[in-house]
Amino acid sequence: MHGLINRAIQSFVCATYGRQCWLRATRAAGLDFDEFEAMLIYEADISARLLDVLCADLKRPKSEFLEDLGTYLVSHPNMEDLRRLLRFGGVTYVEFLHSLDDLSDRVRLAVSDLKLPDLELQEFSPAEYRLHCFAGLPGYSSVMTGVLRAMADDYGALVILSNDGGKGEAEVISIRLIESAFAEGRHFDLGARKS
Amino acid sequence: MIGAKDLGALLDTLCPMFVLVDDTGRISQVGPTLQKLRPRTPMAGQNFLDIFELLRPRSITALPALLSTPGTKLHLRFQDAPQTAFKGLIAPLPCGGGAVVNLSFGISILDAVRDYALTSADFSGTDLAVELLYLVEAKSAAMAASRSLNLRLQGAKLAAEEQAYTDTLTGLKNRRAMDHLLGHLISMKSSFALMHLDLDFFKSVNDRLGHAAGDYVLQQAAKIMLEETRNDDTVARVGGDEFVLIFKGMTDLEKLSGIAGRLIAHLCEPMQFEGSACGISASIGIALSTQFDEPKAMDILHAADLALYAAKRNGRARHRFYSELSDAGHTD
């Protein structure tokens, strides 16, 4: 599993539940370290063990935990870089939804060894969409549900999301767009640069 | 044939940074994104070269000359600040009477989006500008993560090296560090003095009072050696009760004699470990790098060793210089 994914879990747990919770989990999962390096690759079962331990410790279903992780990735000030990268996907929420078809390719353009599952958006009407999350990363559709929810807030769109689970080879998220300009949304400055 | 007005509307959509010039070089129309860069100066009606400075091709000073070389790649920038740079391409109108110059930011895109607060809507749908900006940010983020890993690895490497050069019991340098330093001094042709110091009666302390007492004595001896030497000098523990001291740039026999005398006097002072006296003393042999035409680490160490054994033979608790020995100067 790519270090960036493990690092995302670490960052989410530390920011939300505190460092003590994270240290407990790394010990319980039998790791002999407590800091993931973003640019190294780790055994896949390490991440699976960590998630099991964390969900048991926090007494939360894994799907909920992962959805919160997805929300964190977009909305927390720690993750401003990632939010910006996602906002490059489009000027409106609908454009953003369509850009998800290219997400795994875009990610690979930036970090060549980070392989995320393919996504495919189906449009049934201008207000109804389904996002198919293909296999490859267990729990990815839960994380994406959180990401979609937080990005809707970011664009100021009002949506209703439901994770319909597995259908054939892909897990499906249904998206109902109630209003695309419901609230102000957050500012996105194309040329913003860190000082 | 398409009229100038329709052509302008078409270009607005396809390339929002176009300039339409007539055959005298006067601007008749510009694209909305280009005009957005100079909101207070309408460009239409002005001379192209009053607004844009032509950097390449250098030979051309008037626009009409450009019209005769269609397809030429242009390098331009604004005459006034901020002097944003552009790449450009000129295409004469097929029916004559002027040309279209299409501009793009090229690599200056990064500054331009910031300086002019451009948005995705300012670029045509086929322009790769936004993808380029995405890629720059994504790569910067990935690079930052890699750099932080590099810094941590560098820190760990330094700590490991420090550890590899340190004698853990006394905190002094170890034999490896001494070898490394000697090699360095010799390759730099620096002059230095080398003392080989051996603790007398250490074995009897160890045998009589145990290893804990032995360790204590070694730690105290190390402390004394550090106190009696300068910061630039190197003190290394190279064996059980053997030490090498290196004095960079020091070849004065009198001063070295003084240091050796103080070291021995200090080390001979009685030590107490858990109520028991553990008296030791020390013998020292000294060699100078300047005594050798072509100093080699092994030869200098050997010379100091010979001087040390001469000191021991003379009854311990004293120091001898290699230069005083009868075979000095003959390295064997």
C-alpha cells in the first residue's frame, strides 16, 4: 500500500482522535514504528490491520470511518493542497464529477506509483448521477462518498449521496444534485501560491 | 469570405488571446483574456509594437515586415510592467489587409495567473494551461513529501555515523574515527602530534573490584583526558585501556611534554569507586608527523607505540618521545 494512503489515515486519526489514539493503534496492530513515510511503499496487510484495530478501538463501522476520512481529506486545513488539486477538476460541481473519470490518471501523472481504482461517472439526468468505483482498494467507495460530500460543500452545491454498495464488479455511489449553487462555496484561486 | 467582425467573434471563442492587426501594424481587435491583462488600456486602435516588445526575431523592427514571414515563432513581452512574456504566432489574413497574432503565456503562465487573477474561464477549453497548473502543484506536493523523507533520512544517517565513530562506554571517539582522522590529516599534509596512552594497573582494578569499577575508571580517565586537551584535539579509545590523542598543528616538544605531564599527574590522583580506592597511572609515548618524510598512519602509530613501551620500561607514569629513542628516524 502506498505510503500516501497510510499517511492519510495517520493524519486523519491524529487530527480527529488525537496522537494517543494513533499510537495505541500502531501498537495494537503490531507495527514497530508509528510514522508512515508518504513516499515509501508498505505491505498491504499493514493498512488492513490498522483499519481493523482503529474501527474496533473507536467502535465505529469501517464504512463510516472511511467516509469521515474522505471528508477530512478535502475539508481539513491540513489537506488544503489536496483540495486544490481536486478543484482543478472543474469550475462547477458537475464538471468536477465528470473529471473523476480521469482521477486515477491524474494521480498517476503526479505520483507514478500511486495506483487508485478507476472511477466512471454515469449521467442519468442533469441532476442524477452514479459513480462506479472499480475494485482494487477495499473501502475506496466509502472514502469517495466522503470526498464527494465535502467537495459539494466546497463548491456550494446541495447533494444527496448514497453508497449503494457492490453491483457487479464495481461499488456504486448515487448522487442527486438538488441545487448546484446552494451556498457560496469556498474560494478557489488558480494562481494561489504558498509564500 | 468571413468579415472582420465575425472573425473576431470566432477568435474570441477559439483563442481568447488573439490580436487582429491591420497591414500598418495597428491593432483592430484583441481577445478578452488578453484585454483582461491591461483592463485600463484598451488595446484596439494602438500600435502593436507600442504595447508589445518584440524580443525575437530581433531583426524585425516594424510589423509589416513580419507579415511577409508567416508561421514565424515570436517571443514578445509587454512594454510596461509587469512585463509578462508571451509566445506568439502570426498568420496573415488570406485576403490581405492584416494578420492574426495568437499569443500564449508559455512558461510565464505561473506568474500570469497570479498577477492577473486568471480563472479557468479565461482559457479556451482546449488550452492545457489548467492541466499545467495542476501538474505543477501536484508535483510540488509530491516533491515536498520526498524532500521531507530525504531530510529525515539524512538526520538518521548523521546519527548513525556519529554512533559508528563513538566509543559507547566513554563517549570518546573510537578506533574507526581515529583511523579516519589520521587518514584525513595525512592527505591534507597537516602536521600533528600523536600520543599513545596506556593506563597502568587498570587490569588489577578490574580483577580486584570487578567490571563496574573498571568501567568507572575508564569513564573518569576519559573525562580527565578531555579536560586536559583542547576542543580541536581528538581523544580516542582504541583498545581496552589504550587511548590515542591527536593534537592537530602542534609540534612543540615542550608544550607536548607539559600536556603529557599534566595528563599523567591527573590520572594518578586516587579515584574512589563505592568506597574502594582504585589507583591507576598512565604511560605515554609521543610521535610527531613531522619526523617522517612521508608520514603514514601505520608508521606514526608504530613510532608512538615504541615510545610508549620505552616509557613503560623506564618505570611507568612517565612519557617518552619517539625522537629520543635510539632508533628514531629509522622506521622499520
